[in-house]
Amino acid sequence: MARIGVISVSDGRDYVHTGIADFIRTTEDRLVAALTAAGHEVVRGTDIISDNALAGSVAREVAAAGVDLTVLHYAVWAFPHFSMLAAGATPGPLLLLSNIDPVQPGMVGMLAAGGALDQVGRAHTRLWGDPEDAALIEAIGVRATAAAAVSALRGSTFGRFGGRPMGMNTAVANTDQWQRLFGIDVEEIDQWEIVRRAEQADAGEAKAAREWLERHATVHYDGAKLTPELLERQIRSYLAVRELIAQWRLDFSGIKGQPELTQYFATMDVTEAFLNDPYDWNGPKQTHVCATEADMDGALTMQLLKHLAKTPVLFADVRHYHADRDIWDLCNSGQHATWFAARSADPAENLARVHLYPEVFFFPAGGASVHHLAAPGTMTLARLTRKDGDYRMQLMLGEFETYDEQTNESLMKQSTREWPHAFARLDARAEDFLSRFGANHIHGVPGDHRAAVRATCELLGVTLDEFTRDPR
């Protein structure tokens, strides 16, 4: 959850403030209790703002605590210039919140402050209602979660292993634009480092990891494209990338893979799957977003969704549309985290549904493709794309589906059986989606997180491009 600052603003007349201070504190207490009960960490202002000096000092103290979102709270009429001074001392996202009370005009205070902030171009959001209204607390939480996600991007580093894959323009972003809009640096790392370090990786751990995979997943060795030696090479590549992530302090990454590694070394499917997983053979771990084909905007979308949903994030090609069923096959090599097979906290439950198949003819170097069928459930699907150089977030709701075994097999065999699949029913008309979706890759997280994505776009100044089935 997020860290939220709460600052109450009052009337500047001493005799008025004295008479309403207890009411303000009581209302603030209720707000703080509700936010805390929702799982957020709350940093309260040390005093109610009732003069110019407090407006600056209290706001600076709250800002110094590293809050993701600052809430200016209006339980009563408040002098608007106090809010202006507090906003000037608050660099992060700002939310104005008023109570609904016919006696104390908090709403008037919020509107006066909001209008003044509008006049100087200070961005903010406004909400109103009773702290015991669960919908209001959820709305504040959504805004705070979005603010935390945006804050987490700033000062982060993306590791780009290799360059543009197979002429894929949508996989390459402008590093200056990333720094300006998102505050992200890009570290360029040659794929040779993966090859070099993989040869030096711990052979004992690679062997133990291979045996762990053999116990928990189904490994289909064929003696040519997939052998124990090739699987261990893929595992050593994972260990090499983990080492590089630690050395360069990478927050998220992408690996080009094609064509050099996939033709002459091994595919990165195992590496990418387990970086995105919340576990490996050593036990639970933090997920590390890693995009195949070094897809920069794909990785950025995934990193945002990870911060919003707190789950692994799917990466897939929009591989095929089954018009007779109105479903899409989201499928891309071995990129899907194994967690999506059952979405279980128990790795064994997920891996029981995972098959490691020999790579197909696209990848002559061989190795294992990490195959499974994604578990059913509601999904938020999104992708940052660029139109005429400007970013837009293309967003939709979807539902992952599975069917009887025969149908599942028939549908998977129509594309590439060995790769991971997710059958998705999108809240988008096929003709609309195919006409304007701006990439071949799409990303998703379980649940409906559209409200948080919308708030994130607003904070970033990114255009929201939302798909629905309604006629436009």
C-alpha cells in the first residue's frame, strides 16, 4: 500500500480556529483511522494549519517523510492562501478532500483552495465525502497507489541487454524522453555479458535447479533441441542476469535474445520466466520485470502494472484472434511467468501445470520453452505506445478463459503449441483493437486496476486510450 500524508487546514482567525479545532481533529482522526484500516501508512501533520508559518512548516515536514500523496483535508472553511503555501512546499501529487457537513463548510474551503491552485496551474485532484464511506477511502487509495507507482519509476534504472530486435521499432524508446517524462535512466549492456558470465556461473546451483525443475515441472528432453546440458545453460544464463542486475542495480530490464542468442547460444525463456516469477529454486523472491526482445515500452508498462497490482505481470504477443469464439490467443515464446499457470502462492502448484518443451525451428540454438496455459480470471490489459512521438496508455479489461482439455489443445495447436498461452476475451471490438492498437506486445495483471491506471496516466501526463465494446 501507499504512504499518505494528511494535513488539515483551518480558518485563519484565532477566535474561529479555537472554536473549531476539536471538530477538525475528530474528523481527521476518523479519516486517518479509515486509511490505516485500508492498509495505508499515514503521516499526519504535526499541527492544524491556521497561519502562514504553519502552512509551510507542516507541509515541509510531511513532504520530508517521503509520502506518495499529500491530502489537504477540509473539515471547515479554510483560508485559501494556506493551501497555496502548503502546496508550494509539497512537490508531490496533491489531493484536496472535503467532508460533507451542512454546518461546517469544508466543501467551500476545498473549492476556494482548488480554484486558487487552478489559477497558478498546480495540478491536484478533488474528492469529498464521509471518512466512513468505503468508496471514498478506496478512491483515495487508488490515487495514492498510482502516485506511489509514479514515484517508484523516478530514479530507477532499466537494463537493456542488446539493441533493437529484428527491426522492431516499437521495442525501442527514446532515452531522453524516458528521463524527461518518467525519470528513468537506461543502462546499455551487451548480450555478450550474459554468454560470458553464464559460462562462469555456479555449476552446482545449475544442476540443483535443473533437478528441481525436473521434480516440479514436466521436462520433455529430446536429445537435440532440449538436453540436460542445454537446460543448465539456460539456468546459468538466469544466474548471470541476476548477477548483472545486482551489479548494475537494475530495477527492471529487457533482453534482446533474437537473433544472436537464439541462434548460437540458447533462448532466454527460462531466464525471463523466472525473473518475472515471485520464486525460483531458492525459494520466494521479489519479481524483476524482464521483457523479451528488449521491449522498452513493454517493460515500462509491466513495471507500472507491477507497482499498481503487486503481482507478476504478463508479457505476450497478440498472436491470433479466434473469430468464431471472439477470443484472442496471447502467446510469446517462453516469456510468461510460471506463476500465471495457477496464480498460486505455492510454486509446486504452478509448476505442476508447466511443461518445458524443446524450442521450435525459429530458435536453432535450442533450450526449453516454458509452456503452460494461463489460469482463468479477470485481467487488466494495457500497453504504453507512442503516436507521433507522444505516449498513450492503451487500456482494456479482459477475461482469461480455459476450456475442456480437447478444446484447449486444439486452440493451442493452431499457433505454437510449445509456447505459453492465455486465451483472452477482451472488452474491445476486434475491428477496433486491430485498427488502432499500437504494438504487437500486450501486458496484463489479474483483477480490475483500470482506475489506478487512469490515475497514473493523469499524474504522468500520458494520454489515456481506453478500449470498450461500446460503439464510438
